[in-house]
Amino acid sequence: MSEQRSEQRKRRIQLLGATAALLTVLAIIVHLDLGHDARDMGRNGQAVLPDFAAIRADAAEIRVTLADESYRLVNSANGWTMDGTHGYPIRADRLAALASGLADLTWGEGRTRDADKLNRIGLGDPRTGGTGALIEIADEDGDVTAAIITGRKGDHLYARRPDETQAFQVEGDLPPFYNQDAWLDLDIIDINPDAISAVRLYDRAGESLYLQRTVGSSERSFRPGPPYQDFRLVSRIAASTPALALTRLQPIGVKPASELTTKPVGRHITQTHDGLEVDLDAYREPDGFFVTLHAIEAGEGAQRGSTINEKSDGWAFQLSEYDWNDFTPAISSIVRPPEIAAPEN
């Protein structure tokens, strides 16, 4: 009888041991991050932002939050602009890429749900210094109607809902969100260097110079024109650099021209072979280096002149100091006046 009880006790112990081992294995499986979350595999292929067409139609602003900067795109009476730029328009191509990208974005395979690993794939919450970009769409009442945190690692795009730690690789594409100035439509002028025929310069000392070249000549063929034809060039590049400066115009910021607090320190007038003339004033402001410009419509250049003025009138464009210097050289750095013969005794 005792042997039978002993055998039963042994079997119970073995059963309990096997059960404990099974439970341990199951616990390990549950806590392992195997690269996906079985609870959310049903999202695969589904839209990240369902009913986006309705969300887009009611959108009054798009909020972008990053760890080191935040900005708002606002649907104003004059179209989409960036908050804080006094209504300066944003790039239509980038806005279209964002809208189509959000509409087409679909959930892919699940990735980590470990909050400590989200920064590794660009999905850390930027509100607490994380690596992700929080995108929120709000309606006219300011209510958020859609929101995601998105990020990149290598060639892959990832996303998650802000109230979840479950991360997913997503299918689709979105424009870059870093550098808010990249959203501004600062592509003001597109002029080929071959089109420039002449430039008139006025420096801060009050000196002036007229440089010109003939059609079809090289970029370094600018020479002093009347009444400066007897002046000698310091070098060809000293003349061609300011002469072609407008073809390299690349603003890095913008503000209303009404906010300029200084007087112009230089003037730069570019002329093209087909009759377009662009008059530019340069300002050294406390907050940077700025230029204003206005195109004079003439001949075949009239259409381009009107297009330039639509974007430039009323605005001052910030340049890097290096680019700004190309518009404001001292005349003495370009030419030397003709030698004056000493009077005979």
C-alpha cells in the first residue's frame, strides 16, 4: 500500500514539474520580442489613417513636433502657409507629397513593442526628446482628427499610434519633416547663366560699375561697359562671380519686407539678353543677411518678370553670408580705375 502511495506521489511531482516547466516556457515566449505583435497582425495591409479623404477635407492645420523644433502648417484664406511666416506660402509639391503619402500609408509587419527600443527605429516620442516625428491633423475647432508618430531607419519607414508602443514597418512614403524652412516655397528665380547679358552694381561706398558681355560668350567674359570701359579687371572671376550671382540665388529664410530695420548697403541689377531686368537691394540686418528684389517686365521677359514679382513683392529673403557677399562686393575688388598720366611740368 505504501509503495502504491509512493508511486502516486512521484507521478504528482512529475506532473507538477512538467506543468511548471511548460508555464515557464510560455512565459518566456510571451515576453520575447519576436519582431511582431500577434495581437496586431490583423492590421497588415490596412490604412494607417482610415477615412483620410474626410480628414483631409476638414483639415485646418497640420502640426509637426520634433525633439528640437515644432511647426504648424495652416490652411488660410491664401492657401496653406507656415505659422509664424506672416502668410508666406509653403511648397505645393511637398504638401501634395504629404497628403498623398498619408492617404496611401498602410500597416506592414509588426516590430518592437518595447518602449526602450523605439528610438532605434526613429519612433521615440519627440515630446519627451525621442527620435520620431509626431504628425497631427486638426480641424477648425483645433481638435486632432488624426495622429501618428513616424520615423526612418535605413530604407524603411516605420510608424505607430501615439498612444501605443507597438511599432510597425509601414508601406508607403512621406516627405522629410526635419528643417521647417524646407517647406517654404523659396524657389524664386530660375535663370540660366547663359541668359545674363549685363549687371550694374552699386556698393556701400557709393561706387558703381557696369559689366557686360556678348551673346554666346563664356561665363568669364564680362568686361566693364561704358562709361567704365577703360577700367581694368582685377581678375575675370572677380567680375563673373557677382555678374552671375542671381543665377545662384538660394534663400534660406524669409520675412516681410516691412520688418526690415536697416537701409540697403548694396544694389545689384541683372539684365538678360531677352529683356528681363531684376533689381535687388541688399540689407545687413541684426538677424541676418537679406535681399529684396523686383523684376521689370520688358519684351519676352515680361511673363517671367510677373511670375517673379508674384513671389517676391513684399518679402525680404534671407541668404547665407557667403551668398549675400556675391551681391555686395566692393567695386574696388572687381576693377581698378585707369591710370591717370601725371601732368607735364
